[in-house]
Amino acid sequence: MSDRSNGLDEIDVTILSSLSKNGRYSIKYLSDITGISKPAVKKRIDNLIEDGIIEGFTTKLNIKKFGYNLIFYSMVRVSDANHSVEVAEKLRDIKEIFLVDLITGDYDLIFRAFAADQDHLFEILSKAQSIPHVEHLFTIMVIKSLGGKSFEEWDSEEFNVKNRFS
């Protein structure tokens, strides 16, 4: 692990901000905008990965191009909370479900999934409901996805990103 005793510096923040906008930016481009050498950029990225600050690089897909027209969330009540992780693993085996989280409150899990249409939605929910220890599902539909925050939006003085790693 690298030494993060001084937190993230401006160069780290510039690299993270750039890669959060476009994970395909080249080392050369990052070198040009940060003013440091290509090997130094590579070393910093490697350190950010090693330190767990960068967890991976992903591609954002347009799910409609794959025939999925509905996005929905379902909260899951598990009959015995000791089985929550087991239920979550079985939910993740359903190909249309791409995110499962353990939550607090009246429900134990929440998942986000895609469906082609209402019949497909019913099929997915039926699969989820048939998992042992699933007691109840509460489902909500997304009518318009408005997006999330980028690193730049999250990187404010209020969150003190640079010093969070000290």
C-alpha cells in the first residue's frame, strides 16, 4: 500500500475526476493535464487501485438497446434475517438483477433490476418470491432515471475528499 498519510493531493483528485468522467482516458492525456510524467501517472493510478480508492473501471451500457425498457427496485423482507445474505446471493443469480444491498428498516434487502415489459417483470418477481425465506416483496418502478453524481459533484469542501484518506 502507498502512504496516504497526507490524504489525496490535487494531482490525485485531477486523475480521479478525469477517470470518473471517462475511464478510457490515456496515461498520456492524464500526464498532459496533470503536468507529471506518464510513469508517475501510472504509479499514482496503481496506488489508487492498491489502496482501494479505485475499485475498477466500468462501461455504462444503454439497457434499452438490449430490450430492457423497465427499471425497478424491489425491497425484500426475509422471514429470518439470518438468511439475508443467502437470499441476496440467490437474487444475484437472477440475470436481470444487477444490484443487491442489505438495508435497515422494515425490509432486509433491496435490489435493482431491468425487465423488457410487464410480463417479464412478473416473471422476475415470481422468481424472487420463490426463493426460500423471501416473505414479501415491495416493488417500485423507475419512471425516469435522472442519473447520479460524478466525482466532481461529490468532491466538495463539505465532503473534504482530499483529507478523507489521512
